[in-house]
Amino acid sequence: QVQLVESGGGLVQTGDSLRLSCTASRGTFSTKTMGWFRQAPGNEREFVAAIPWGGGTTRYAESAKGRFTISRDNAKNTLYLQMSALKPADTAVYLCAANSLWGQPGTLVSEYEYWGQGTQVTVSS
């Protein structure tokens, strides 16, 4: 069973950049598809970005394209989300997730079996 711990969140201003990290312990990180999701108060959890186990073709939500970059370092069991040009609408708890599926990384919450507790990102205007 994979355990995931996010870090790197914080309070930033509009236009700033931030890098989130998600460190995995237990299980086999290198064989897992990894994803980032976010959840704002009163909203459903939504997909942000995903990357397959080998670091191949990534997927992004429309709101993240061109501003966010997902990457992974399998040697360090760590997933990253580099965010730039942040907007107040990006304010949310960001969660990393993992699944054991192969192929194109999924975008649905139901496709992921392991979740971290999340890290808060707040973007002030």
C-alpha cells in the first residue's frame, strides 16, 4: 500500500509560482500512475494533471495547460507539480493520488486508489 505525503503549499500572490511535492513511501512508486487533484471549499475534487509510471505522455486539465507542469523522480519516490502564473481561482487543497493502472493516465477521482492528505494553496489577489 502506497502512502503519500504532499508538501510545498502556501500563501502566494497572483502571478507567483509554487512547486508542490508528493513523496511516496511503502509500495512501488515507480510502477504507479500518479496524479494531482484539487478541491476548493464547497466544490468537488477536480483533476489537475497526471503522469504515467514511466514519465511519458502527461495529461492536464484545461485550467492547468500552459501554467502547470507535472513531473516525477522515481529514484526519489517523488511527484512534483510546478505551478506558475497562479490565480485566485487556483486556491484549493491540492492532493496527489496514485493507481496501479497502465496506459494513458486517468483523470477521474474513481480511477485512483491511493490519496495523500493534501496541501493548501492560497492565491491572494
